[in-house]
Amino acid sequence: MRSARLGCFTFTGIFAALVTAFAIAGFAVASGGQMFSPGALNAVAGDVLGGVHSHAEIAGACSACHAAPWEAQTMDDRCVVCHQDVTFQMQDLMTPHGRMYAIDPAAECRACHPEHRGETASLTEIEGWKYPHELSGYFLTAHQFKAENDPFKCTDCHGSDVTTFDENTCESCHGQSDQAFMVDHILAYGESCLNCHNGYDSMVTGFNHDAFQFKLTGKHAEAACVDCHRGGHSLADFRMQGQDCASCHLDDDAHEGMLGKDCASCHTPEGWSPSHFDHNRSAFKLTAAHADVACRACHKDNLFKGTPADCFSCHAQDDPHQGVLGTNCASCHKATTWQDVTFDHSKTAFALVGSHVNVACLKCHNDLTFKGTPTACVSCHADVHQGQMGMDCAKCHNPFDWKDVHFDHSQTGFKLVGAHQGAACSSCHANGRFKGTPSNCFACHSADDKHNGQFGTDCGSCHNPSSWKDVNFDHSRTGFPLSGSHSGVACKNCHSNGVFKGTPRECVACHAADDAHNGQFGTVCSACHNTSSWKNATFDHSKTGFPLAGSHSGVACKNCHSNGVFKGTPSNCYACHAGNDKHNGQFGTDCGSCHKPTRWSDVNFNHNNTGFPLNGKHAGVQCKACHSNGYQGTPSNCYACHASKDKHNGQFGTDCGSCHSPNGWGNASFNHNQTGFPLEGKHAKVDCKKCHQNGVYKGTPSQCAACHQDKHNGEKGTDCAACHSPKGWGN
Amino acid sequence: MLRGNRELWLAFFTMIMITAVYGAVVMVTHEIPPASDVFGHGMGIVGFILMLMTETLYSLRKRSRSVRWGRMSFWLKFHIFTGLVGPYMVLLHSSWKFNGLAGATTLLTAIIVVSGFIGRYIFTRIPRTMDGLEIEGTLSQEALKQARRLLALWHAVHIPIGMALFVSAFVHIGAALYYATFLK
């Protein structure tokens, strides 16, 4: 029975294993461990460190770099045995090693410096590290993202070796966006981009020249960099660029150095033109029009120094006086315009006054001849009067205004009054004719005559010169003096159509339309009316068949004469007062038979003429107390009025007058003796009510006991008169 | 008895999967995975463990008299599977650099895989039971004798190569530990 074992541990198997082990050991001894190398070491020769130019020279000596796991030393310790400078750099934050050591003290050299990647492979690989790139002298500020917004990788600029940089890389990328610019830029500044650019800004869009002492304004802002920084190949070159004008503009000097090198004393960056030379610093101050003249107008050929300052040097050809007035133009002319002359004319015999002051010199001195100019008015002014007024214009006119004429018209035969004073001379003196102008009204006003000659040609007999409307006609000289309202009436109200002559004088001629009576009173209005007012009429009604008396005299005419009808107005009362009849015709239509014209209540009726004369209290009673329902047929018996006042309830019949008189109810005269019980003795003096209690008279018993109480208690019977008489119980 | 070639298909499929993962890593990192990083290193380790299983498990099962887990045919299939996938992963671990001892080890790995294919071909010439025991009578005696001779010869070559490979691999692992893994 075989023991369980691996099938490989055969003799040949074990032998092969031993051979292999020996072979490996042999190789290790022979090659110094190189067979364990995962790749060739860097063979690029550099400075001599540790006695070698490259790692490849110590390829077999693994332990030069690799410490055994059980040793205290680390690989980094082996690195700095040769790379001693790195030890110092790690303490200096201004070095990449110092900065990165500060960022990550645990970082190992091989994190950035891989080996065994081939003889020419880069020994530095820092992708993904926050490498402080600015320490290399180049900021990555403007190189964070590529055009596609991808973050930059080290390899994008550095290729496989971050320790090297080919400046052609700049051009190959930036040329893609603007090839023409790059070509120009490289031609202007050379191929070394890093001489000027440090990556902090783009130097194109973000570059702010104004941050420097020399601000770019005006045309300077439009200039290309190279226009000033010519041949600059480094930042130092740019900084060395002179800031004075001549550094750049020496070739532009149109003055060929005559005016010095400080262009800015006259020019600004806005442009060579306009320049701002302060001419007043020279002996020739520029004033008025001289200030606007182009420099070259005086400084021909750009010659500035030694330019003569006298007027004629420049203005000889401008002199219209042909030298007669000398060469010093400024003695008369100002610098503003040629026309602006300061000649004191008052020094001549002809001082300028009024409009003469503003007249252009050439108006009088028309051929620019100044000497010997005549002073007479007519020598300059044409006479519109053609000599009618003589040669001396100043007799009427003054130098201020031709129209301001001071002619004294009163010296002529026609003094100007009223509206004539304001009339233009030419309105009477047409065609400039003054002499022989007629003075009668019609000579000028024939066309104004609205009366067509009815009043002759002497307008002044009625009109005065103040106004046509100011008429002064004395109407009383006609056969129709104006009085009352007539004097205020406009002329044309009567004289329509401007016809004055033959105007009729009758009232009706004008007032036919005003006749409110439709001709009932004829055509002579003045018979009643006067001129003060229509209403102020004076009609004598007493001349009619109906003189007005009492209230009639105060009544308005139209109350009776309604509708303006006067003739045939009836004179009976009822014609007007039918509506006033309160008796409903009971007394007929002649109101005047009872009423007076003074007032209605003034009645004159004699009741005694009726069948019922009014006596006693009847005379003072109001008519309507009895005639409540009218007058006709009023009954005359007492009860017709007094039935309600019968206190006897009809016991004595209806003829109150049989006992009572009209003088008062109290004066009743009843004859008791006519009854069955004549009053005798004391009965005659007894008050009626003693026996007729409660106003009952009829049926009153005549027995004694009916009124008298029996003191005998009936012992003697009821007939008291059997013993007693009416003279007294004692009898 | 080894029938069909399902383990070959399975191995092939697994290798396709690994290739896909490898391709994805290449796509993401834009580089060949170096032997020293997580992926490359991991593949080397897993591949080597698979190779170690290839070398040991089938052999132990075949020779074990006391413990008999599973059928021999299964372990042979597993041996073939790991013997293909393991070396493939080691190949990818190489990051396609074949210098020094590591290169030599890779070369030996390639040789042993090819040798394994040849061995499998010879092995299947002899009819066997499910447990790998030879079945007599189905092959002519002459043919059977020739096959057995060939198989013995192949064994004599295959096993030393394997031993050399593993010695080389262990030294490589030791060097890697020394120079890289425990590097301070």
C-alpha cells in the first residue's frame, strides 16, 4: 500500500526542481539579482550622483535602492544616499519637494518617481498629484480646463516626461484657435513663450495693461502690443520699454525734432489730431478766429519756429484796401472776423449814430474807398420823394429809422386830428406825392361815404376825425326832434338802408309793427303814448261811456280788455263780474243796485223794503245768519230761524213774537191771565219756575196742593183757596 | 471515464469572462494593468492558487487510499479546468512583459499547459471507468501497450516541467515579496 503523496514528487520531478533552483541561484550570483527586475532601469545619463550617471549603471546592485524587509532603512533612505539635494529641498517650501513633503509627509519617492519602466522612460510621474506647478515658474491658473472642458493632464503639455517641456507644445495647441495670430506673435516676440507668459493670465483677454504705470487710453488702447514692444523677447524686454513718447513715436515726428521730443505737451493719445498746443505760451496769442485756424494755415511746411507775427505776413493777399490803409490790419480789424472792425468813426467828420452804426462799412464805402467819402444824405440815400421835400432828409428823418418821421403837419393847411394822426402818410399821400394834396374830406373819403352823397361831400359837418362812428348830427334841426326813447335809438332803426332824406314822421311809419291794439285806436300812437315809454300811456277812460270809479280805477286795463280788445267792451257789471256773483243770479245782473264800485263788501241794501223790516237785534245780525241758503224766498215766521232756540219745546206754538220782541228773548210779555189760572196777589210776583219746574208749562195743575205743602196735614182737604187767598197765607 | 469536453467549454467560457473583465479594466484605466496593481496582482495570485490546485488536488485524490472524495473523472475535469484558467490569469498578470525570472516562469507555464493538452490527448486513448480505471479488452493489446508507453513518457516529461515551474514561481513570489510587497 502506497502512502498518499503528491504525484509530482517523483525522482525526475524532484531532480528537475533541484536543477531549477540551482540554475536560479546561479543566475542570481552571476547577474546580481537582475533577473528579478520587472523592467530595465533608466539609462538616460544625467549629472553624476553616487558615482554613476544613471540608475542603469547600478542595475545589478538591487540593494543600492532596495533595503531588505527586515532592515530598518527604507527605500527612500537609499534614494537620498545619492540624491542628497532632495533632503535639503524637502525642508524648503519654495521647492516642489518641500511643498509636496508638506502636503503629504508620508509620501514616498517612488510615488512620483517610478523605475523599472525602461531605459528611456520618465522617472517622474505626478499625474493625480497636487503638484504646486507655480513653483516651476509657470502657473496653471489659465490651464485648468481644455477647450472640451476636460481637465488638463500632465501629459497634455509634457508628453511622457513631466520633467521636460517643449515650447512648441504651446504653439501646437494655441495655433489651433488662431493660427494667424500665433504666426504673427511668434514673429514679433520669438518662439520662447515662457519668456513672457507664466500661465497666471492669458495675456490676451484677461491682460490689463492699466495695472501698470502706463495706462492705455485712446489710440494706445487700439495698438497691437508689438507696436510698442518691438523686438521684445522676454518680460524683462517688455518692462524695459521706455514710456516717453519718443521711445515709440520718434519716426512719427512730423516736426522733425523742431518741437522737442515731448509729443504729449501738445498731442494726446486720442490721436495726433487735434493737437492741443498752447499757442498762448508763444509770443503770438491765438484769440477768436485765429484759435480755429488750422496750424498749417500759418505754419506752412510745418515750420513753426520763426513764424512772423505781423498781420500782413499771413493776410497780405486778404487786403481789399490794396495797401492804402497800411499793413497793420489790427489797427481796425479784430481777430474775430474781418467784418468785426473797431474803427472809431467819431474821429471823422461823420460820427455814426442810430442805424448808421450797424451799417456795413461797404454800404457807404462801397468801393472800399474810405478817404473823401461825402457826408450829404443824398450821396448815399435815394430820395423816395423825388426832391419834393428838398435835399435835406434830416429835416424830417433821423438816423435811427426812416419811418420815424418828424414832419409837423400842422404847418400845412391840414392839421392832423383824431384818426388822421394815426394814418400812414401814404394813405393820403399816395405815390409819394405830398405837394398839392387836397384838404376836402371827399378827396380821400369819397369811397367811405355810406350815404351815397345824400349829405353832400362835407363829411365833417356830421362826422369828426376821431371816428366815423363819432357822429355829431343835430336831429332837432330836422322836423323831427328826438325826445325820450327816440334819442337813444340807433340811426339805422329808423333810417334803414342808409336812407335819411324823406323819412316819414308819422308814428305808424316806424311803429306799425309795435301796435299792440291792432289799429283799434288808429295810427296816432301819440294820442295816448309818449316817447318816454310805451307803457307810459295816458288814456282818459272818463271820455268813454264807462268812467272808472272806486276799485275800477286801479284795475289793469287788460283785466277788462282781455286780448287787447278795447272797442265794444260792454259796460254792464255782469260782463266782467259774472264770475264774482256769489248770489247765483238771485238779485239779477246789476251788481251796482246793491254793491258800490269801491269794494264788494260795500253793500247798500235796504231790508226795510222787503216784507221783513229789521228791528231790534235783527238789525245787527249778519245777513247769512238768516240767509244761509240764499236770499230769495226766505220765510218771515220766527220759527224758520229760531225753531232750534225754542226753550218751550213747542208748548206755546211757533209764533215767538206773540210773547217775545225782537229786542231780546228776555223781554217776554206773557199774559198769564189769558190762561185758566190768572195770577193774583202773591202769585203775580212769583218766579215762573216756581210753578213751571223743568220748563214745562202746558198741563201745569191749577190745584193749590200741586204747588203748596199742606201744614194741616190734609185735615182741611186739598183746596187751600177754600180758606186762604192768594194775597197771603195769613189772610 | 472522461467523456465529452464539457470542462473545456467551461474553461473557455470562464476565460472569455475574465477577458471581458480585463478588457473593461483596460478601457477604464487606458493602460495594460501592471502586474503590481490590485487587478494585475490579484490575477497573479488567484491564477497561481488555481495552478497550485491543478498540481496538487488531482494528484492527491488519485493517490489517496483513505479519503476518496468525489469521482476521479471529476477531479480530472477540475484539473483540466484549473489548469487552463489558472495559467490564463497568470498570463494576464504578466502585463505582457516577459523579462527576467518572471518571464521564464510565464514561459514554463505556457509549456506545461501545452504539455497538459498533449497528456489529455494520450490519456483519452485508453478506455477507463468512471473512476479512471483502465478497461481492458476494448483496445488491442498492441495499441494499449503503445498508449501506456506514451503516457509513461509524457508523465516523465510533464512532471519535471511542472516542478521546475513551481520552483521558479515560488522564487518569483519570494522576490516579489522581497522587492515589492514588503518594500519600505
